[in-house]
Amino acid sequence: MAFRIRRTSIVWIAIAGALFVVSGVLTGMVTRVAPDPIATESYLPEKSLFQMAAVFTTEPLDAGDPFEYSVAYSDAVKKGWARLSFFVRPSDGPVILISSPRAPPECYLIEDFRSADPPRSESIGAIISEDEETNQNVYTLLPVWREPVYEMQIVRCYVPSLVHSESFTGRVADFYFDERAPPGMDFATPVPSLLYRFTGIVNDRDLRFAGGMELSEGRDAPDTSRVLEVGSFMSVHWEVAGRQSLRDTLLIIIGTLIGIAVTALIEGVRPYLEGLDQPESYTANATAAPSTPPAPPPAT
């Protein structure tokens, strides 16, 4: 027996298919995983960009000097930009190298960490050079203070953020301390290490590191800081709190969509399933013995 195509069934099946597609797309978004190439040792210069930052000095540092060069990282100030604040000592003649693949950095001299940014006209100029090995532009900063300064100073830089998604909720940023001297400044020597502080990452959970050295006992904020030595990589991973809540909500929505899709599919095929009983009923009626006709009335 041929099935009769019902418009209502087609509509129900189309609705089910659309809901299955939407739930599949949402499932792919939630479950997608893209491991960090630096942490997994699958780095490709043309595809994997990292944040290079280095500090050199034109004056030799004394052995056992207690001053520690450091960098405070933040992603909470300008959307799409990262802020790196370098804590340096002017008497050492510091030279800062920083990479920025898409736009030149904006750097300022700051007296206090909580100070507002100076006008754009007071930004520090930088010497640009292209690093073919890392496929990035590298900028050399030569900060100069108007007056002789002997205490610690801050060089605040904004660069396009290179944070990328590791999963739906996970984020990762890679850092490198380049040991190569700035172009034309072979006499400059890199500082032994840079102390990175990551207290400026907003909405982070489960901050963890791959690479870098842990701080010794007694140091401040050991869970959010790492020491990066010359010529070393470091990956910083964290979970975004707001994305975790969104993921849980999407999982509920996905389950609801699948339930509705299954119900719509059943409603669409139900008439055809019920029609499977019709051939059996028809055959039974066809093979049944004909009933005996009533006897004609007697002739008069």
C-alpha cells in the first residue's frame, strides 16, 4: 500500500530537523577544544602568535642586585587590548622590546600604577623592526625621563590582545622573553628574569601556568605570578567565569531542543506508523468467506 504524503507530517519533520541542526551547532560550540600550540609543542610562527616582551639594560647590573624587573598584565582596561606595565629602574638605562603584530603599541611613562594615562601626544615613540622568525613586528622603546630619576618607574604599554580561546570557557595567552638584543644595540644585556603578575585578568577562575618558575615561599601572590627567564616561553590558562555560566545555560537549552525535536519527529512519522496496520486489515477482509445470501421468498 502506497503512503499518502501529508503536509502536516512534512512540517513536523522539518521542524524536528531544524531543531536537531541548531542543537548540533550549539553542542559543537560548547564542546570545541583548541589546545594551545605553545603548551602542546605544536607552534607554527605563521599561525601561532605570542606576546614577546623583554627588558635590556645599557648599564651593567651588579651581581646580587635586589631590584627585580617585573611586568603587570591586565586585560580589563581597553576591549581587545592588553596592558603591560613594566617596572624599571631608570639608572640602568632600560630598553624595552615588545611585539605587536597588528598595530603599534601605545606606551607612556607613569609615576604611579593607579595614575590615569597621559594624553596621546605624550606617548613614547618606538623603533619598529620585523622579526621573520616569529612573523611579528617588534618595537624597541627607549624611555627617557625629563629629570634624573633613581627610584622605580613605570612604562605602561597597550598592545592588541593575543589571548585566544582554548575551549568555550578557557582562554590562554603565551609569553616569550626574547634574548636577542635590539637591532643595533649589541652592547645591551637582558635582565636575568621578569616577574609577571596576572592579577589584572578579569573574571578568571582556575588560573594556571605552563612554563615559568614558581615564586618561592613567602612571596606575594604566588598563585597569580610567575618568573620568566631569558629565552623562555610561558603559557597562562584560565577559565572565564561568565562563560561557565553561559555554558551551563546552553547545555540546558540543548537538552530542551533535543526533547522538542524528538517529539516533533514522532508527531511527523506517527501517521505513517499507524498506516502500517491498514494492509493487514484489508487482506483479512478480502480473504474472509462471503456471507450466505438470504433465501428468496417462495413463489406463489
